[in-house]
Amino acid sequence: MGIYLNPGNEGFKSAVRSKIYIDKTGLLEYTNSVLDTEQRYICVSRPRRFGKSIAAEMLVAYYDKCCDSKELFGRLKIAKCKDFAKHLNQYDVLHIDVNYFRGQSATGMETVDNIQRLVIEELRENYPEGVSDADCKLPVVLTKINQKYGVKFVVIIDEWDTVFREAKQNKKLQDEYISLLRALFKGESSKRFIALAYMTGILPIKKYGIESALNNFDEYTMISPKMLAKYYGFTSDEVQRLCEQYGMEFDK
């Protein structure tokens, strides 16, 4: 169990234990349905406080093969789905919070280098025969691990848009970052090592000056949430139930 590779289920445990927790595990039924399909690239954009990070922690806890989450999910909606056990704790998961990596340097210029260096260090510890000391490009490392071990990854990127929000004028950093994302999710080799790619942020994906940068992602935005609408924020019915539970008035 690591920091970025297979970080475990503690993050989601704390959410489930909280005084207010609304079961959004139906999202997992959808992600299970698109594993290893052309629809396995998902980007969810919402303002803050819509539960995006909790959803990411839930995905980590469910797919991470280095923890046992059967009991954690056993009383939640996903446990009633036919593919619940099939995909539970079966994958190597990479969980990358871009905002955290940007904060590791004063200027943010090392964001892309920090992501690759620190994640590769953990991959090298877990797959020492598949990752050499000279390896410094994350997409190359994931390709090598897939070729040697047949491993597929669930890649979860939180705050994916940090570079574009916090470094608006830094074209060089933006280009480096988009190049990394393209290599991770649009290269031919990535089709072999990506089982699921899930990104969240405030901003939807744009081209950012690079033609068709990430056009293989299905976008679920605030104005076009599609079938995922009920898994982010609270629905009216959920708010009503919470008001009844805590003795508060609910105005329809």
C-alpha cells in the first residue's frame, strides 16, 4: 500500500463513518460497465463541494487490489449489483491529486516532473524488475509493467485542471502537462495498460491550443451531467430525507 499507488480504503472509510453520508456507490455500477471499453475515459467537472473527491476515494477503495473492501461496501447499493465481487479490489490504482503535486514547489514549474518522479518511485518499489533506475517517463513505465506483468491500471486524477487554473499564463507548463495526459490516455500503448481513467476538476476538458488534446474522454459537466447527475451533490429527495432525519424544515 502506497501514497499514490494503491493507497487503500481509509479515505473512503472516513466518509462512510461520517455523521452525514449519502450512498453514491451506484457510480461504481457505471464505471464497472465501461471498464476496458472505449468509454473507459471519464471526466467529471463540478464546482467545489459537490463530492468529487469523495467519489474519487470511493473508486480507489473499490478497485485497489492491496486492500479488502468487501465489508466496507457490503451494506451499500453496489453490493446488490451482479458484478460487485468481480471487480472488487482487482486492480492496481494510481491516485494523483494534481493540486498536491503543484504545491511541492514554490513556482509550480516542477508539477509534471514531481508527478512522474514520485509515482515512478512507488511503481519501481512494487515492480523492481519492470522499472529501471533510468526510467523517468510515467507512460513508458506503465507500458513496460503492462508488457512484463500484464497489469492494467485504474488511473484517478483529482483536481486535473489545477495547472490551467493556477498557472494561467504559463504556457510551457500547460504544454508539458497536456503532453503527459496525452501520453497517458491517448497513445496506442495506453489502450493496453488503462482499464479505467477517471478525472475530476472544476473545469471541463478543452483543447487548450492543442488540437484534440483529450477528445477521447466522455465529459459529465454541470450543464450536461447525463446519467451521472445523481452521483454528485445531493438530489432533492436526499435533501428531504436529511431534513427529516435532523428535524429541519424542507420547502419543496
